[in-house]
Amino acid sequence: MSDQAIRLVVLVSGSGTNLQSLLDAVADESYGAVIVAVGADRDGIEGLARAERAGVPTFVERVRDHSDRAAWDEAIAARIAAHKPDLVICAGFMRILGAPTLSAFPVVNTHPALLPAFPGAHGVRDALAYGVRVTGCTVMFADAGVDTGPIIAQETVRVYDGDDEDTLHERIKTVERGLLVETVGRMAREGWTVTGRNVRLGSRTRGDGEPGRTTK
Ligand code: GRF
């Protein structure tokens, strides 16, 4: 592990193809980041199996094992904190994180639509139903809302006649994986600044301490 590599905890809920792209990227030391743990809100998912195959520690924190949502929020924040991440990545993690995590770590999320259009769990289906001809994917900071945090990067994907939710989502995910890897890598190597809703990558000299900076 490079001294200057930033520490990532990646959270997943499903197949974990975005996670796999990150696992592949961090295999190259020049990427600038290491995945120190993969967490999930359910067990038995391919995302966790991918982490195990890569030799990355995993943890599972299920909402139903807690008396209420606030208790889960505290528990998952503690599980994440145990790995001392510089950055948390939600890669197909289908839960809104609470204040215990959001106040402790910068959290990056990825979404299969061009925010602020079509937020929520059915961004691909909603974009198709609306009839848009161009959609895409967004990498953004997570905040307390549903896909409302400051946008870091976006990429477009055309909608084809005859697309259904599955074909369109698969095409978006191909672009999304590349965008996530590129964006997280730049954040790791160059740092970032958030001013209001505006995110700028760059302007950090590696090794100057803070991996990111938020100016309100
Ligand atoms: C991604 O499109 C993500 O944006 C959405 O669910 C998909 C997860 O895919 N929330 P995978 O688990 O990374 O394969």
C-alpha cells in the first residue's frame, strides 16, 4: 500500500459490478486509493463475494437486526469508522445513510440518471417512462436527501428505440463504472473542493494531509 493512497470503504447492496471496477482499479498502485473494507446492508450478495475473492475485509449491517433506523445508522457508522476511511463510496448501496456516517466522512454515491432528473430507486425506469432521448449517470456526494448532494461528475447515454429498463440500465452501467473509477481516482490523487453545490477536483498537492475540503 502506497503511503499516500487514500483509504476507501465501499458499500454495496447487489451485484457489485461498480465495486468490481474499483477493485480492478486499485490493483494498480498509481490509482492512489486502496479499498480497506466492503460493507453491505444484506448478506448473500455477489458484491460481498467479489470483495472476498479480492481478499478485502467485509461487514454486513442489516436494518432489521436493529431496534430502529437510528440504531442502524449508529451501527453502520461504527462499522465504517473501524476501517478509518478517508472516503466512503456507495456503489449500488440502496440505503440512505444517516447523520452518524454523513457527519463523519465524505460519502460519494453513484446514480443511473442525470440528476437532478429522476432521483430515487427507479431512475432508469422513470427516465424511460418520461420519454427522454438522453439520460446517463451521476457521481455525487451523498447528503441527507435522496440523490440531492453536490454533483461531482456526469456522463450522458443515449436512449434507443426499443430500449427497456434492463437494456438501458446495462448500457448506463458500462458508462457509470468508468465514470466512478475515473472520478474516485481523481479525488484520491488530486483532492477536491466543495463550495456550496459546486465541486471542483484538483488543487491538492499529494500528501498535504486532508484528502478533501469543504467550504460552505
Ligand atoms: C448502479 O446502476 C447504481 O447506480 C444503482 O444500482 C446499480 C448497481 O449496480 N443504484 P452494481 O451493483 O454495481 O452492479
